[in-house]
Amino acid sequence: MDRKNTINIWYFVLAFIGVLLVQDLLLRTQTIEAIPYSQFEEYVEDDLVDDVIIGSDRITGTFTVPQNGKTEFVTTRVDPGVAELLRDHGITFTGAVESTWLATLLSWVVPALVFVGLWFFLIRKFAEKQGFGGFMSIGKSRAKIYVETDTETHFDDVAGVDEAKAELQEIVEFLKDPEGYGALGARMPKGVLLVGPPGTGKTMLARAVAGEAGVPFFSISGSEFVEMFVGVGAARVRDLFEQARAKAPAIIFVDELDALGRARGATPGVGGHDEREQTLNQLLTELDGFDPTSGLVLLAATNRPEILDPALLRAGRFDRQVLVDRPDREGRIAILGVHMKKIKAGRDVSPDQIAALTTGFTGADLANLVNEAALLATRRGAAHVEMKDFNNAIERIVAGLEKRNRLLNPREREIVAYHEMGHALTAMALPGVDEVHKVSIIPRGIGALGYTIQRPTEDRFLMTREELENKIAVLLGGRAAEGLIYGHLSTGASDDLAKATDIARSMVTRYGMNEELGFVSYEEGKHDFLGRNVPQSSEAVYSETTAELIDAAVRDTIAAVYDRVYALLENNRDLLERSAKDLLERETLTDEDLKAYKEDLVPEIEPDLQRTA
């Protein structure tokens, strides 16, 4: 029943009290007469007063004989001395009571108002800055509601994730016609979890679903449910679902679900009844409670699915997981086409060539790339964004900002030149290695004194042992060039050595590419969705003897590759010196400049690496 049409019993109570007050007021006006104090004294002298009640300010009493139809009287007391003086002169007088109710009321109200004002204008702002929220917002959802006119994102605005869009197209059709879609008895998934690395467009996809279906879009981050007060998060979950049910068909989108749905018991030091777990329990209850045929769909996004509570991912809650992965080459071309509509691109700009240079870039990375290229073109006052702007933007994103004010002495510049040409010549000599796009000795970023950019020829998802060893060889090319030319070592290869060691250790412990250790995984940690190693415990899962064998296998793999690279550069020493001097003079060599060196390059004598037993 509507609250507006509901009759409240308190209305009758207030009306009854009001009637009693009016009746009492009318009775008093009919039976009580207000008289001056001087007339009261005359009534006393004439024996017309029966009994008297004397108060601090007033005197009330009854008449022996009704006067003017009144049986009672009331008068205000006057000082006896003043009364006698006035009576001697025949003056009619009465008293007056000074009202103090306003001062009394203000003495109670003003301090309360001051306290409330301090709370709203000072304490509440401080609490919100500290993340505590306000008392008035406890239990209320902070979801931002986007109705159809506000949600202007559609599937045409999302490119490079065609498989994910196809999966979500079913959700759109269901929201448009919930009853017709279930004619065959099928039901829509209660929850759809969008999984993928950061920047791949998960939030945009969710908004595009709402834009295509034309339904309200409730968007909230998982961290906004958790407050300092226990039970607030659970109340906000209930409030969010109540709002969505009232506007169904609708979409609830929870971004960064891992902030709310972290696996329970993952932190043993924390009690089992903390705020986060209560909020998660309430979310699980709501997922079990709502009927998907009502037109309510729950979408969520995370880039850390491996830490989510298993209860969230079971069938009947988040029934479907949609992978929103990094785009392939065709996907990058499509994404660039969307973002390049917003800029004035020159005729020489090729989305296909840019896509070839941006392997591994996400949609957000490509959007940033287009913006950086437009900024560079604007900075030099160009009428259009040209291809060189995109190349410079890629270098800026990958290698960092140029540091031309970081002056190197001639000796350091020479070492850097040989180091970078060692990388470049090794990459050009080995098969199956990404092509060298550019070599430079201009410092970039925080610690890079030079850089060599390689361009993948295609997207790769599998790599052989030989290809991994070739990647290690390219990384060790700089160290081998320094050792060949100068006979000493420098600190410039620290990052190369770290990457080479990581690849070699993965070959031994993850991929089973060592004959002595066998086809066994000796992984100490669990790799998450993004491929990062997450340590599970400090205890090794193998013996100390095996650990020694692993260390020896990694060391032998790197040593064998280094010897191979050293021999390759030694056979091309003249070319190494000539190309390094050219790099010192020009500071930067492009792929066109490197083609001439590739023709003179002596190939590797022994292509097969010496394998350790």
C-alpha cells in the first residue's frame, strides 16, 4: 500500500489531545475571571473571596458569590508596600509577570544548534576526508544511477573485444524482452563477471550494455561498500538491490569486485566477523534472493579473479565469466580507428603500422598513445598529427621521456653505444627474434642511458626453447659487446641480467626445459591471472639438492648463451665498431639505417646451442 494513502494512528492521538486542550481552554475562559490586584483587595474587604491559592507571581481563588457569572478569579501579585501607596491615592492597579519562556527555550536550543552546525560544517567534512562517511549516509548506497539518456556508450564505441561483446549481446536481448527471451525455459545468468587486465575496457563494456538495452545503470566500486562501522556495508548492499528492483529492468555494475569479494580466511590474523566478510555474506544472500526473470542483471569487473571467494564464482551466482583480454593486432587497429576519429590525422598515418608497434597495449594504452601523439603535434605547431608523432609517442610511453640534459662524458657515451649496438646486431643475426625498430643513445626515463626498440612481426602466444634462448641472447648482447671491446664489465647491464635470469629460471622451473631436472614444475608460487608470481609460502616445495640443481641449470643456461653471443659479436667485431661509431655521431639509428648493417652481418656459425645435460 502507498504510504500517502496509509492512515496513521498517531494522527488520531494528536487530534484527541488537541480537542482536550481546546476544551480545557474554553472551560477556563467561561469560569475564571482575570481581575486587577486592587479589585482583589476590594473583594477581600467585602468578604466576597472564599479561598485563595498564593503563588510566587499569581493569586487564584474562588468567590463566595459568583461575580459577573464567574466563580473563580486570578490576579497578579503586587508588592504590598506599593499596593498600599497606590490604594491611598485611589489608583486602580494590577501586576504583570515578565515572561522568561523565550530565554529558557533559547538556553536549550542554541547549544544544540551550535553542536549540529559544528558537525555538519566541520566534523562531517573531516570524517569524509578520512573515509569515514557521515552518519546520515550510513546504510545508504553510493551507487551512481545512469538512466538511458545519460548512458551514451554503445557497442560501436567499444572495439577490439568482439568475443566479449558477443557474450554480452545476450544480456542486451534479455533486458529488452525479459519475458520473450525465456520462452524456451532458459534463464539468464544471475551474474556476469568481466575478467581481464587493467585498461582493457571492462567498465566501458558494462556501460555499453546499459546503453544498448536502454535501462538504468547502477555503478559502484567494491571499496565503497566498506566503512569503519560494522554492518554498514551489508546495509548498503541491501539498499543498492532495493533501488535496482524498484527500477527493473536495470543493471547493477560493481567495479573492482576484488575489493569486496576477497576470499574469506585469506588473512588468518583478522577475525572472522569483520566488516568486509559481513558485506560479502550480504552480497551472496542478495545473489541467491533475486529472480533473474525480473529484469535485474548483476555485472562485475576484476583483474584479480584468483583472489575472489569461491562462493562468489559458483553456479547460481556469477554463472558466466567473460574474458576481456588485451587486443590482438586486428583489435588494436579497430581501437585506433575509434580514437583517431577525435584527432586530425595526416595521410601518412597508418593504423596498421601503429598496431604492429604496439603489441601488448590495452585499449587504455592506445587511447593514451593517440592523445600523446596529438599533444606532440600540437607542441610543434603542426596542422595534422603525423606518423612521426606516433613513433615519438610510442618511444615516450615505452622508454620514457628524453633526458637531453643528462650529459654523459665521452667515455660513457662510447660504452653505451657499443652496448646498444650489441643488442641490435645480436637481434638482427638470430632467427625468430623481433625486428629492431630503433637504436638510440639518448637517455630516457629514470635510468636508461640508451635503448633498443624491437618491433614484433606478429602476436605470439607460444614460444619454443630456442626462441626463449634467443631472447636471452638479445638481452646479453650488450654485456657481451662491452666484454669484447673493453675487456671489463659495467653496471649498464643490470636490468638485462635480471630479465635474462627470470627467463632462464622460468625455463627450468615452469616449462620443464632442462633434461637433468626433467619435465617437472618446481614453481614455488602461484601465478595470477596477469602472469605475475604470487608467493604462497616461504617453504620450498623441493629439496636443497634440487635447489642447487636449479641454480646450476639457470647459471649454465645463461653462460652457454653468453658464450654463443660473445662468439657471434667476435665474428662481427668490425661491423660492431663501425656501427657504434655511426651511432655515436648520429645518436639515433632507425630500421632503414640498420638494413645496411644487416647485409654485412656474418651469421651465427653454430645455430644450435650447447645444451646442458
